[in-house]
Amino acid sequence: MANKSRSYYGRPILKPHIWKDYIAAYFFIGGLAGASATLGLAARAKQNHALARSCALSAAAGAGISAVLLIADLGNPERFLNMLRVIKVTSPMNIGTWILCAFGITSGLSAASQLFNRKQNTNSAATLSGMLGIPLATYTAVLIADTATPVWHEARGELPFVFAASAGLSAGAWNSLFVSHREGAMARRLLVLAGTCELIAHRRMVHNLGTLLGEPYQIGRAGTYAKVARALTTAAVITTATLGKRCRWAANLGALAALGGAICERFSVFHAGTQSARDPKYVVEHQSR
């Protein structure tokens, strides 16, 4: 008799997603772009024009790359356009496509205004882009939590916080690299705050999943990515909060570590879902409790 955790003779009960690794990259880049736009909004409020410019350009570039990755996953540009023919408030993918489209337009206008010094256009487009930044950074968490994949679905309360913190971490790190040390202080503060929040949110997510569903974050590729993410993010937060305050090279080193940690965090979540869908025990044993 087959063991109950290996029902269907070890064959997956759930059909694993068919996304390739570049979708995990889409999670990262979309988050970076969205959080950059929101950081840029705060930078403009503080009259930090250099940081605001970096954020606007990063947001626009990230939106463009995100669209390319999403279309590549769909396999045909027409499928992307077809999702814009209707609005389905019950479909995270459909709403996410609309958010990405609106964000791409507003962030593109904001970046163009920055390049051509059109201040009035910059303010309106940047404000809209900044407001759309947080939904763009977190809708992918809602999207994967809306699936039947156990590790994702059962973490639906924590995943948006993990993704939001990871997005803030990457945006703070990325934009701090392209401005002076003084002008990058706001970005570094975001790095430290978001990095700390990400470490806490990830730990809470795994704890709330319990021993069984938290296991994928301890084993396999997901476990490796999770360990590396935790190490890099911790190092980034400590370095940036201490040596990075006065030393540019230390700040840059912390920023690079933060980017690596944010990337690994997204890949950890991505592969944890894959692993839990492929092994029947995460479905059978969880439902039998």
C-alpha cells in the first residue's frame, strides 16, 4: 500500500506551475520598479532631485523589462493585449496586467519628463507612478497566493509583506548606487528598514506555515536560496547601518549584498512553491490535519 504522503504512487496531486525561472526575476524586477517609484515620490517631497531622477529612470526601465518578461511567459504578445480587453476584479493576473500597463505609462512619462526637465509633467506623472508602485510591488504575492500550491496559499497573509519588504530593500539598494553618498541617505535608510522587515516577515511566514509546509524553505533549491538571502540581507543591513553611514565603499558593498539578498528571496519563494506542488505529502498530510 502506498504511504499516505505518497498517494497516487508518488505522482503529484497538484499540477506544478509551468513558469520558468525568469518569472522569479519578474517578481524581483517588478518589485524594484514599483518601490523605486514610491521612493522617488518621497525623494521629490524632500527636494532630493538626484535620487528622484534615479528612481524615475529605474522605475521606467523596470516596467519595460517586466513587460518583456511577462509577454515571454505568455508566449505571445497578443495574449498580453487580450488581458486588457476586460477588467476582472476577481483575477489577480488580470488586475496585475492593468497595474503594470498603467505603471509603465506613468513611469515612462515621469522618466521622459526628468530627461527633458519638464517639471510640471514630472510632478503629475511621478505622483501617479508612485501611487501605483506599491500595488505593482505586491500584486504578484496575491497572484501566487491565489493558487492551490500549499506553501503559497497558506502564506497568503504574509506573502504581500514579504514581497513589499523585498521590493523596498532592492529599491533602496539599487538607487543608492547611482547618487552621491549624501543624496543616497534616504535610500540607505529604506534599505535598512525594509531589509529588517523582510527578515522578520520571512521568519514569521515560515513559522506560521508550521513544520510541514515550512519544510520547503529548509530543503532543496528553495532552502539554499533562503539561507543565502538571509545571510546577504543580514550583512547588508548591518553594514549599511554602521560603516555605510560614513564610508561610500561600505555603503556600496551593503547595497550589492542587499540586491543579492532580495533576488534570492524571490527565487526562494518561487522554488518553495514548485517543491510543495511536486510532492504529494504537502497536500495530503496538510489536508488530513
